[in-house]
Amino acid sequence: MSGGGIEKALGGQNEEEWREQRKTLQEPLKLHPLSSKEPHRSRMLEMREKCKGRDQEVGNILSSTFKYNDQLKLVMCEVPKVASTTWQILLLRLGGFKGNITKDLRKRWDYAKIPNKQFIQLKSQTEALARMATYTTFFLTRHPFERLVSAYFDKFSGRSTYEYYKKNVGRAIARAQAKAHLYGLHDSIFHDDLLEKEDFKKLDSKEKSEVIQYIHIMKTGEISFPQFVKYLIGYKKNNNVEKMDNHWLPQMQICRPCAFSYSYIIRFDNLTNESNKLLDYIQTQTTTETLPKGPRITFPGNNRPFVKHEETEKMLKQISDEDVEILREIYADDFSVLNHDPHLYRGH
């Protein structure tokens, strides 16, 4: 549908008119065919019930978060660390991308957006809202703590092969928290002759070891998980959670499912099956001329489990129950509206 056709479909609505239309779109019986049967029906109806009374703003959706394809009449809200890269590549494949998506290419795409169409490229909010109202829309959701652990390992741990976050965020976090780790040596830590400093010599062997180790963290940005959590809690204390990076911003704030009536929601704990249901629907509903030639596109992974409960349990045990409770507050809407168990994981 062209830009003019899209605006005609919406009828030139402004955002206030869209909000009125949304009330109709969210009537319980008006479920998308993808969500008309269990367990998706109960999931969607429960979410809509919890959304009642939550006046979530539509906001500006002219962003790179929303990927779309006019031929497939499809919109995905991208939630980082919830199979987002895999699904963006699937969208490319469905759209007829013929290139060989190698490991090196995927790595380069981590620094530049995967070349799907994005709402930020549209001319107006009206065009974006029209697609949200008339296309098949979906997003993926994951337990907030599992998503946090995944983000930590991907961005700040020694296993990460991408340096941007360690250099630009990890180092800043380490410096901001340095006072608690350097035994008063903050002003001396960058001197090459640190070992000869009198203040350093006064420390015992354990303290010296800790200081040297922390200097390494400040140089590499490879912060610990408790440091990452302390950084997140700072947003809560400063009352500016909405300014978090998208990789750990609450999912409710990214996709705003109480503002939009999504067609389908994929849960990460049933990722392969629910992804394949959507892929099958797209390829059944779309004309053969639009789809790429060849075998049907399916979700990669052979139905292997993607959730790593043990890893998340291990990481959460590094922080206190008090800090876990603050995380529950930060992600309260994710737990409630998206139906994730807030007490599945506990601190020490």
C-alpha cells in the first residue's frame, strides 16, 4: 500500500481519534485469527483485561523499533534480547533478500541496522498508525530477568565479542562505582607507577589484589553482574527508567501493548513453535508472487529449548533479595501485563 493509500485507510486520523478507535480494536471478541485459539486466546484476553485502566500513550512510533513489510502486510515491534536478530533476518528472507547471510555479515549488522524497513523511514505518524491498525502486528516477550542476564552477557561479560558497550557504557559504570572498590586510591589509579604509590603500599595483599583487578575492569568495561544491576537500580532511584537503553528498557515501554491491539505475541519459552505458527500464517496468507521462491521459511533451531533457567538463577544469586525486589518494581508492568512470574528467580 502506498503512502497515500495508507493515509486514506486511516482516514486522516490524528492521535486522539486513533485512541478512540483503539477502544474498539481492543474489544475481547475482536481477536486476530492467529490469537483465536488456545493458548493464545486466553493470553491475549488476559492481557487486554490487565490493560483496562492503563492509559498507555501511543507516543511517537516513528522509530527503528518498528519493522514493517508492505507486501506481507506485517509489522514487528523489536524487543532486543528476545530473538530479535533472528526474527529480523527472517523478515529479510520473507521479503526476498537473496544475499548470503554469513556470520561476518551478522556481526557487521550488530553495528548497523539490519536492512528491514522501519517506521522511522516513513513520512508521518499517520502512516505508521495506519499500518498498526491494518497489518498483522506482533512482538516477542521474555521473562525480564532472563532478558537482563542475556543482555549482561552479550554486552559486558568476557564472553562478549562486541566492544561498543564495554567501552562506552561498561567503563562509565565502573568509574561511577569505583569509590567502593579502590580503598581511597581513586586519584592515583591511572598512574603507571601505582605500585610505588605510598597509599597503595599501605594496603594489605587482599586489598592490593582487589584494586589491581578493579583497574582492569575500569580499562576493559567488563563489569560484574551486581555492578550492572546497581546501574539499573540507579534509574529507578532517579525516577527515569524510561531513559534506559532499549536492551534493558521494560518491554511494555518498547512495544506499548496497552496502546496497540497486537495481532500476536510470541513467548520466548515456546519460541520455535510460536514463531513457526506465525511464519506459516504469513506464508499461507501471502500470494506466491510476493514470497521468495524455494522451500518454506521456518524458525531455525530444531525446537531446541532457548531458556536457560540455571544460568539466570546463578546470576540472580549474586545480588541481594532487596535488589531483586527493586528489579521487580522496575519491570512490574512486564511481569503483570505480559504474565511473567516475578518470583521465578530470587536473590541471595
